[in-house]
Amino acid sequence: MTATSERLQRFMHIILYVFGLILLTEWLRPVDKLTDTGNIYIFVLFLIFSLLLHYFRIHWSIRLILITAYIMLSLQLLYSDNALSWMKGFLMDFTANFWVIYDGNWELITNPFRTLLFFVLLWLVTYLIHYWVMVRQSILFFFILTVIFVSVLDTFTPYAGNMAMIRIIIIGFLMLGLLSLLRLMIQEQIAWSAASIKKFGLVLFGMIVVSTLVGFMGPKLSPQWPDPVPYIASYSDRAMQEDDGSRDKSVGYDEDDSNLGGSIEPDNTVVFLNTAPEGHYWKVENKDVYTGKGWVSIEEPEVASFSIGQDLGELDIFQVPEVVKTKEMTAKVSMKEMYPHILHPQSGYLKKIEGNTDTKMDFIYYLGMDKIITEYQNGEPQLMEDYELTYDMPSFDIAELRKVTEADVSMDLLMENNTQLPEGLSNRVYELASQLTRDETNWYDKAKVIENYFDRPEFIYSKDDIPYPDTSQDYVDQFLFETKIGYCDNYSTSMVVLLRAANIPARWVKGYTEGEKTIFQGESVYKVTNNNAHSWVEVYFSGIGWVPFEPTKGFNGEVEFYDSDLKQEEIKKSEEDPANAEQIKKEARERRDTPDQEASSIGEAGEQRLAGQWKWIAFTLMSVLIVTAISYFSRRKWLPHFHILMFRRKSGPHFTSAYLVLLKQLKRARLYRPNGQTLREYAAYVDAVYGTNEMSELTAIYELMIYRGDVEDGEWEHFQRVWEGLMKKTSS
């Protein structure tokens, strides 16, 4: 059996579509590796669905409805449980993001809208694939673009494109070889059987595999050109410095905090993963000395040492006060960016550090900085990639905190170190601190008044266009009374300074927020990136210890508070009454100014929903695809009855349009009309197949109408039964 030209062309289109899909998936793989985009399979299914709609040439209006339904369903599953409330919020979100884009504030675009834009981009790409397949009948250009894209990413990013390049080359050469053969057969009318084409494909595949193996096994020259990446990076640095003499800082951990201020650039690089049972902040260190420009550490802090696996209850480092409730937690930490310090939970009481290393590991704990670093016995700091922490997470009793109204006799040194302020600090800072706290009698309420002061609308959270203070200007004074715009360093430093101005011991803490909950290697983890780098405040309460506070807009601190003086019904009432909100754990604030925090909550909810729904999504999509495929390949059976029903509902002259529909249906029934054959000859052929003269009769009337311009005066009513009979015969 030889392959006809039409079959060959259809086979070539299928190969091109499959090849285009494979190339598109290679474009998606780096997105998963280099960004915080998850659930890539949803986008792969979208590509398959969109390409199938193009291949079956579904009407553009139906295609638009199906694509829109898929996108909206995916967005709803990713970001919400309630479809109706989500739709209302999405429309508002869409409008807000439109104006954000119009204003040029691209970093403020919300995650649902970014996902929507990504879907639209993929839709446009699938249309380009369809154009290259059906119009150009060549996908070589997209193949070359894919090779260049993967090469650039492999050279300039952490993405390893070795296997991707091998896949692309092998599959690409195989597809291009088959397409060249099919195109030659179509153009030159060469009659090859299907078996011959399969043999050719096997031989071609064998040659490609052998060539690939020879390429791997053969000798290779060392690089003949120097690595261009360091040169390009250094040239870029020089160009930026020559442009304005300064560069914005990137968000992330930095030991040097002596010169705060300036804008910061976002960075999605993953720093670590952790399996904490609940999200909470992670501390690196705190600093005590405020210079007016930034923070420095005490020159000679006290230190203590302990070993891996040692029970810290034996030491006097992390002692839990009797008035503090705790619950034990265990978290595995996997570092992706290596630092010598050990991350530990904010305000948590560390009990043990364990690891999978066979070498004896020791730790140094800097008491004044609350910082833990690793070292071997020879004193050299080492890096620890994976470790497990056991710790007690506290809940603070507001009633106990309110009992502290002044420092006790044991706090002389602590007060000296943690109420320090630089000489020359402006009087208006002291006046503001006094004004805010004058009506409160205890340290907790004073701290809350100062913390809540930064919720006022005149304070704006932003990482862009943040100025450095002038040479003679204090960093806090500038933020409180002039700019009132900044990020966590501005808010936390200002709160510490105001607390100290009110003679309340406080310190500046830096580390990371809880991050985004996601699925990694089948396990639920929190993914913490450089964007989660953060600073906050700790206040010391006699008999309780250091208690965290969160002044930065859009952050909640993830700390548990309760009030033992309140009865249960009063607690419930206080939760419903915004006036008493400070009695309980601060509710999550509006996060529109902090996309990284918004990503955390959205990503966590989306991952949890998708963990239980991805099988349902895949089953539904697969069912739709199967039904669509069956309907398409069996259309010769059911389509005639559909056309008969539609023409019965119509009124007026429809003979010519019905005749053209009949010609298409005859073609589906494999009664092909060769090129150059007249309609009368073709009608005689059809009548010979079905043993009638009905097709010739219909054709004669059709020719009269077309060539002589006759009007359909009642012809349709007369020949409708004849037309319906032929349509039914084509479906048998």
C-alpha cells in the first residue's frame, strides 16, 4: 500500500507539531530551574491542548472559549478554593495590575496576573508553531532558536543544558531527516509504501545514535577561547559604575550593615529549604551598636562552644523561662547558598543541631550577637550543607509582658549595650518617642504603640528610589521626618532607635522570613530566597527574655501571643474587634507592597490544593482530549446527521451551500475528486459507487445555478430529500 500525497502531508504536519511541542518543553525546563515558577506540568498540558485545537482547526471562537476556560480554571485552582469569590477578586486584581503596568511598576504585578500573562505568551507561541507548520511547513528556524536559547542559558546561568542539548540535537536531526524525505516525496510524487518510510526512519535514527556515540567517545580539544563570562560580567560592572558612579544593592544577607540606605534589586536565588512544621522567621544574627548610618557589632562579644548532636540544655545558652509556653519542633535545613553561619528560629530556644557529616563538627555561639557559626577543631570555619534542628517555639503571654515596667538590678550591662544611641541624634527623635509612649505604663504597650506607629498611611513600603542619608544626616531621622519611604531596614532600625530613646532595651535583628511553601522531591518544604532576607526588632523583658516585634508594613512576624487575663469569650470578641487587635497575635496585613510575601502565601495555598487535585486535572484534560480525538476521527459517521439537522432548521434557499457541504462529506468518505476532473465526471463516479443517479441530478442543478446565475426558486425544497439521502450514505 503506497502513501498518498494527502496522507504524507498529514503525517508531516503531525511530525512538525510533535517536534514543536518537544522544543517548547525545552524552553519551559529552565523556567522551572531558574525561577520560582512551579507546577510546570500545567503549562505543558496547556501547550498540548492548544496545539491540538490548532491541529484540528477548531473554529477560532470555540478555540478562544476553550483556551480561556482552561486558563481561568488553572488560575482558580492555583490561587483560590472558592470560584465565585476568586472571580470577583480576579477582576479587581486585573484592573489594578493594568494600572500598575501603565505606571511602569512591573515589580508590583501580582502572581495571578503574572501567571495569566505567561499563559497568553504560551498561547501566542503555539500559534507561531501552527503558522510554521501549516503555512511554512518548516520548523527549522524554531529549532535553531531553541539551540541558541539553551546554549546561552547553559553559558550564562546556573542551568545545565548538556542533556537538553543532546535531546534537542538527536530529536531535531531525526525530525528534519524524516521531513526532508516526506517533502521530497510530495513534491516529486514518489510512491513509497508505509513500510519503506518506517525503514528509512529506523536507519536514520540508527545513524544519529551512532554519530552521537562517536561524538561522546571521540577525543576533544580543550577550549580554544577564553571564557567570555567573566569578561562580560566585569565589563558590565564597569559600565554601570561609569554611568552613575553607584549601583543598587541586591536583596540578600550581607555582614556589612554599617551604611544602610539606597534602593535594592530583587533576587529570586534560593538560599535554603526547610521542613519546619509551621512557618516562622529564621535568625542569622543581631547587632547592638547604632552609628547613625547603620549597625555594627560589639567588638569583643562573649562566646560559647558546643558540638554537633550535643544537648544544649546542658549549657546556659538557651534557657526557657517558666512563664513562656513552648512546643517542640524539628526542622531539616538544606542550604543552597553556602554560609558559615547556622540558621536558627527567631525567638526559639535551640535544643540540638544534628547533621549527616561523619566528621566531628563544633559550633561557636556569639552570645551578644545571637549568632552561631561552624568550625572544625582546627578552628577553620567550614560549611554545613544539611542539618537538622530541634527547638522549642514560644508563645508569649501578654499579661506577663505587661508586668514589666522598668529594668531590674540584673539588667545594668544589658541596658548599657541595648539602649545605646549615637551622640548628636536629633531631639525630635526623642520627642517623638516621648510623645508616643507617654500614655503607656509598661514596656509591652509602649513597644506596641511604636510598632503600630509605622502603620500610618504616610509610611510607604518600597525598595525603589530609596535615598542614602547625607553626610551630616541621621539614617533614622531622615526616614521618620523626611522621606517616610523604605523597606525593612528603615522600619526596624527606626523602631529600635525610638525604643531606646524611650529607655527600653531593644536590638536590631536580621535573617529571613518564612519563605514560600512548596513541594520539593515529594516533600512539603519552605523555600527561602534572597527576596526573603529581612530585619526586625527584639525587645528585652525581665524574666522573659527577648521578644520579637515587626514594624515593617506588610509583614506580621509569625510570632504567637496570647493573654492569660482574658476569658475565652473575650478573646473571641477581641479577635472580631479591630480596636483590641493588639491583644492577640497581629493579623496578616495587606501585602500589596511586598510581592515576595504575597508569593509566599499564594504559593503555599496553591501547592496544597494542587497536591490533591492534579490527578483530577490530568484525568479531566485527558478525557477531553480523548473525546475530541474520537469525535474528530469519527466525524464521517456523525457529521452528516448534524448537517442534516442544521439545514432542516434553516429557512430560505440553501441548495448551493448544501451541495458544497456534500462535496466535503464525500471527500471524508474517501471518494476523492482528482485534480482536473469536472463535477459531472465526479458525479458519475459517485453514482457508480452508490448505484444511483442522484449525484448527477444534484450536480446538473448546481451547474445551472453557478454558470447561468439562476435563482434557487424552490430547488432546495425539491432536492432536500435527495441531498439528505446521499449524506446518510456517506456515513455508512
